Amino acid sequence: MKYVLKVENVVKKFGDKVAVNNVSFSVKRGEVYSLLGPNGAGKTTLMSMIAGIIEPTEGKIEVLGGDPRESSIRAKIGYCPQEPVVYDNLTGLENLMFYAGLYGLSGREAKRKCNELLEFVGLGEYGKKPVRTYSGGMMKRLNFAIAIIGDPELLMLDEPTTGMDPRARRSVWELIEKLRKEGKTIILATHYMEEADVLSDRVAIMDLGRKVAEGTPEELKKEYGPRAVVNIELVKLKPEAIESIKRYASEGRVMVEENLLRVHVEDPDEVTPMIISELIKHGCRLNALRVSRPTLEDVFLKLTGRRLIE
Amino acid sequence: MIRWSAVKAFIVKELLEVFRSKEIMFWMIAWPILWVLLSAYIFVPPSIEQPMTLDIGVINHDIGSQAPMNGTYFIEILNTTEYKGVKLFRIKVYKNETKMIEDIRKGRLDGGFIIPKKFGENVTMGQTKLKVYIGARDVQSAQITNAILRGFVEGMNKMISLIKIKETLKYIPKNVREFVRSWSLGIAMPINATFVEVKPKVLMSRATIIGWFTIGALGMSMLYSGLSIGSLMVVEEKDRGTLKRLLASPMTSTEMLVGKTLAGLISLAVMSLLVIVAGHVMCGAKIIWNPTRLEHWLVPLLLIVVALFTIGLGSLLSLITRSVRGASALSTILGLMLSFLAGVWFPKWMMPTWIQAFADFFPATWAIDAIREIMVYELEMKEVMFKVAGSIVATVVVYGLGVVAYKHLLRKYAEA
């Protein structure tokens, strides 16, 4: 089966409020697909429908060829919501054992699997401690372990790193990378553009319940992002050098501010060495070099007129 | 189809949470045991089966009389009168009538006698006067003192009459002696009544009264604990943020319901056992469970019936509560209120008529009463069958409605 998930013209209304508005997309096996958008974009509602928690008002969702509201389909989905889904008075191991039971595991097999997962998420030595003693990051990692207890074919991660410090965030990214290498299909809902950029094969940009764009991060940046800018700080600038580098600039855009040159380019990796070479040839001496590339934040700004985090 | 692994996961999780929560442990175990102890040692103290001793003042103006039944002898009788091995009176002899009446007024005495001059002589030869004061420390003690002192004087009258008749008959010719004896007895005691105390079996001893209260305390904690289990079933998962994750798992709503209900039944069974053992061992309650008698096997069934009834009722309650705090508070208040109003913990015959009518139609009361009747009154199967059948039917209806409420709430909170 090529597609693990198919979302077709899905609409979800809560009373008069439209939370998800006619969204369609498909996710291939082994792909990491991100839903990128600010809070209130409809990502969590969409995830809840894909996980089989709630029904779409209109449209159709097909997971692994079936309806996610069926228990047998949900058994193949791992869902990691934003908030901790653990019981404070139970230990990490007991929490995992509970969820293992819900996925049909029991006895020694369940215990072995739970201990393996605790090790996998880096909680091996904390498994017998009550969850109420865990830090926020540890809770998130336990949430993560719970999401994969059923060895899911489709893993859904809703804002898995929200509220984490950069180090903890990096460790979750490493976990996602490990699972990607295992060939899991992952849907990631996030409002961190860097997270979507680093982890995703494809990204759907969402705003106000709608999907406003879709593609690989590079495609999106290329299509909707601004040009890259090569910023060169010079010790000595010679005017004739400016003319000579204009041929490398996109639409000839070269801006000069005292000793700083800002060159707008299509492909910075290709033209930056040529620009440097040209400047040196004209007797310019370089002080610093910085390349500004377009981000998904720029894409979102271009598409919606707003920033991702405001 | 229900998967046992999911049901078992819920049972284990719920029990771990219950037995690790100090608050739940207090309400489920400590509180009912505390009630049993309070009932046993305050409402039914060990002294309840002993007769009371009255403090009585006496002024004797018949000092030095040579008559057989003189004032001094009367005081001696007062001093030595016993009932069930306990002295009936504690006597204090006064010289001054004003002082004695003052002591009665101040509640230092329950009553007093003033024995007049020539008391012994007049008793022997005809009729004497005797002034009896009855104290009133409170309405009830005044009635009791009145009854005891009247009973004592009546007893004395009867005894003296019989002695007089016996002495008189010695001077009566044999041929008419029997007639005169009967005639005289008829004058002295025209009605020779025999008083027999008949109490309900359950109230015969302190042990049975404590047995009644032990089952009552058990019923009370079943009510608020069961209501709490039922009302928290969904809202607790919602408040914790775990509900949506549970719904995203392959678990079905029926598996969660069965798991949570069975966990509730197990905790309530443990609680019932501990309360019964505490009542029996710590307080000496008369509670009998004889496995060779068929009707005694109805007790575990009835406990399950009460538990399911209250869990179902709790589930219905959850329709009007929105948070764990609200559900817990409402369950506890309603459970305690029902314990008193439905005659579960407090005897319903002590309640106003309209409350008795309510208690008569409350199915949990039927089941609790049936448990009492089997374990304390030792009634037989046929005598409790009506209540057992009624409570089972009511439980099926209430639990069924509870399931509908539970499913409705799951849908509602999933969409929230």
C-alpha cells in the first residue's frame, strides 16, 4: 500500500465554528509529513480525526485502507498528544504497562517491551519512579514511549517539543530520526518552523483551518520564500568590484551600506564562491561572510501575512 | 468482543490509583471503620445493657420505732434493692428537707423520700403516708425516675400486703382460711399481672445493635464510594487529559466501562470485608456468615447489587457535573445524605413519615436491609427474596441508564 493516510475534503465544525475547512492530503509509507501552523490553525483537530477520536463533519479519512474509528485500525496508529497522558501516582513502567494492555500486550512480553521502550526514550533508570517526580521533558519522552507501545505503522506526534528547552527538543528530534530510519510513517503537527524544516519530507502549511500550501521544505521556500542574501563585510571596497558581481545577483540586486555588500541570489551554494573570487580579484579584502537563506517562517509570512509565533 | 488485556489493564491501573491515594483510602476504609467504632462506643456504649442506679435522698422521721417495717428498715430495703445484679438506688440520708429538695432541684439527686413519724406503726396497723419527690434532670430521666420510684413503692405495697395477709390468715379458722386468703389477695392485688419484655430480635443485645450499625456504615460508604466511582469514571480521565489518548487507542468504550466497574467492585469488596471485620472483631458486632446456608450466599450478591446500583447512579450524576471536584463533592454529599434519609445508616423508624416513605422506595435500602436481615436477624431465604429481587431489578435499570450516560459523556468530551 503506497499511501498510509488519505485525507479527502475533510471539514470539522463545532457548532458554527469551522475548525478544519476542506483539507485534503495523502501521506506515503515511510514519509515524515508535517502540519505546520500557529495555534488555532486546526492541526490538533485534524490529528484527532485521523486518530479516530472524533468524526469529520464532512469528507473522508482513510488510514491504512480503513476507517480510524475502527478498533483494529486504531491498533496500528500511535498517537502522542501535546499534554502528558500519564497517571501521576503510577510509575513510568506502570503507565507503560497500562497502555500496553490497551494494545493487547500482557505479561512478560509487555514488561519486556515496556523496559525496552523506557531505555529507548532514555528513561531506563526512572522506570520505577512515580511519574509525579518526572520533569516536563521526561513526561514528554514517556508520552513518546506510550505513542509507540503498540509498534504503530502510523505515528502521530502533536507538538512533541512544545515547552521544551533546546537540549530536550534535540533529544526528541533524535528519537524521531531513529523512528524514521526504522521506516515508520510519521505525521508531525508543530508550530516550530525549524522542527518542520529539519524533520519533514513534506510539509503542509495550515492557517485558520485551511491547508494553504504543501510540498517539501525546499520546494516551499523556493516557491514562496524570498531570495537568499549573501552578506559580505569588507575591509576595503572597490566600486568596480560591485559592477563585476552584479551578474551573479538575482535581477542584479546588489545593495551597498558603507563596507557591507548584500547580494540577492538564486542559489547561494553555487554563486557565493564566485562572488568571493571576483571580489578578491578586484583587490577587495574580506572581513566577514554570512548567508541568509529563506525559512518556512518566511513562507508562512508570505502566504498568510502573519508570523507563525506572534 | 471484549479484550481481557484491556479490561485487566484498567483494573490494575484503577486499583493502583485507589490504594495509593490517601484521600480515597480515608473515605473508603478509615471513615466507615470510624463510624462503626463511634456507633459501638458512643451510640451503643458497653453500659447500655446495665440497669441504671438512681441517686435518692431520704429523710427519716421514724427513728426508734419498734415496728417490724419501720423507717430504718425501709432505708435498708432501698439500699439493698438490686436489678440484674446492679443496685437500684444510691442513698443519701438528709436531716433537712429544704436541703434535700435543693439538691433535687440542682440535679444532684434523682428523687427523694420523706418517711413520716409512726411510719412503721401505721404500716403495720393500717395505712401510712410516704412523700416521694421525683427529680427532673431532663425529660427522659424524669420519666425513668418516676417509673422506677412508682414501681418500687408498688412493689413494697405488694410485699407488705402479702406479709399482712399471711400474718392475718394465722388467726382465721381453717375451714374459711382459703376463702379469706383469696378474698384478701383480691383486695390487695385484684390484678396479678405478669410482665414479659419482648424486644425485636435485632435489638436484643448490644452485639446485634452494633451489627445493625456495622452494616449501616458499610451501606453508607458503599453509597458515597459507589456514587463517586460512577460519577468520576469519565470526567476524571477528561480532567487529567488522558481521555483522548485512551480513545485513540484500540480500547473500546465497553472495555473501559467493564474495567472501571470491576475495579470499583473489587475496591468496594475489600472495603466491605474490612468494615465487617472491624465491626465484628473490634466492636463485637453480631454478624453471621454461614457458608452452609444458601441465603448467606445472597450477601455477596447483594453487595455487588448495591455497588452496581450506586455506580450506575453515580454515572447518571456525572451528567450534571463538569469536573472531578464537582463530581466528588456531589457524590460525597449525596451519599451521606442518602445514608441518613434512606434508612441505610440511621433507623428509618426514627425518621418523619415522608422520609420513611422515601426510604421504602430506595432500592439500595432494600439490598442493605436484606443483608442485615440475613447476617444480623438471621432471616431465611423466603423472607428476604422480595427485597433481593426488587433490588436486582432496580439495579439493572439504573446501571443500564448509567451506561447510556457514560457513552453520551464519552462522545461529548471527545468533541470538547
